[in-house]
Amino acid sequence: MDLNLKDKVFIVTGGSEGIGGGISTAIAQEGGIPIVASWSEETTVKFIEDLHGKGMKADFLIGDLQLTDYCKSVIAYTIEKYGRIDGIVNNAGSNDGAGLESGPEAFRKSMMLNLYHYFDLVHFALPHLKTSKGSILNISSKVALTGQGGTSGYAASKGAHLGLTREWALELLPYEIRVNAILPAEVMTPYYKKWLRATFKNPEAKEQEIAAKVPFGSRMTKIEEIASLAVFTLSDKSSHTTGQFLFADGGYVHLDRAIT
């Protein structure tokens, strides 16, 4: 299926590794141009070089998404160089463990890390999205619906992503801009691996224990499976889908995990 993404331009935050890297790769494979917005210079440069080496188009701008001026500069850079923006993938963030007992300052920092740049990028990109009738994709998390414990800032941010998804979908209807969210559950990303190694004496056994709780196939979701859903949702093949919360999670959220 041709998703009609050739030469279309999509900004992907945190787009050089993990789920973001998977989405950027999938966009590039479809002939689109992912513009990676990330603070991680070494990782991002290598990622972009790898895509270029495979004959795919991609670009990046290094900076801190917590700074409003950087968010503004990402939009300005993209328009100056490519003249268009066809979509925003809000993905960057981290489950930083800012829990209820961590205190107000830790909570505020977590919201800054995980939430505010979602708004900032879309705000600055909006005039260009109106022109392209583009698409916005917010990467939320199962934690928005299930909770996790000990991560109030992350949970609040992810819940806010869902609120913004529905709000923007309504606000942007007159401009034919679609807005959707994906809620990953158990996905084996580099950060997930790091968390397993740092938290458990036997990370391999813990991984197997977690995977066994996923109803469909008793395995974790692959990054590529999230990315495939993302590019379809961004494309005009999904032209009548907006305001939706989408799950590629092997039934983790909506099926009774006790059946496993």
C-alpha cells in the first residue's frame, strides 16, 4: 500500500531512538522526510547518517524541547529548508519516577519534561498545518489509563496528552487537521531495557514475567508495530480518523490479563 507520504515533512520529537526512532524510520521508508527534534546529538547524528546511508531522506535539529524558543526554532528551520510541515509527532519524554512523595518541584519538572513541548510545537506549527491540512499524532501511554504507581508527573502528562488530542481534534476540524493518539503499553525500547537492568537483579526473568501478562502472544509489542500504526495514522489513507486513542498493545489494556 502506498501511503502517499513521498516528500512530505514530519517533525518527530525524540525521533532518533526507541519508539520515536521507529516512527522516523517508517516515515523515511515511505519516502517522507522526518525532521528529528532531540537533545541527544551523538545518537541523532548517527541515526540520520544511517538513514542517509540507506538512501532515505531525513534531517534534525538539536536542542532542548523544554525551551519554548527551541520549539519555535524547529518550526522555523523546517519551513526555511523544506517549505512545508505535513505533520507533528509528539513523542519525546521520559517516565522519570516523579511520584506523589517526590514533592511539588519534582512534579513540575516532570510536567515540563513530558507535556509542555507537545503544546508548544503544535502552536508554532499551526499556520503551516492549516496550509497542508496536516496531521498531529500524540504518543501517550497506557499509564494514562491504568496508572503505574510512583510516577504522578508522567501519568498526569500522559493523561493530558489524551485531553489535548480530543480538544485539538475538535478545535481543528474546520481546517481538516486530524489529531490522534497512540498509547503504547509494554514495548522493549532502549529506555525500557535500561530500567530493567537498573531495577531488577535478574532483568531477563523480569522481562519474561512482564511479557507473559500480554494477552496476545505473551510478548512485548515491537517498536515497528507502533511505527506502522503511526505512519498509517499520519497518512491520508487514514483520512477520516481523528480524535482517536489507538492501541497496539496485544490487548494489554483492554483484555483481562488474568486469562494468561
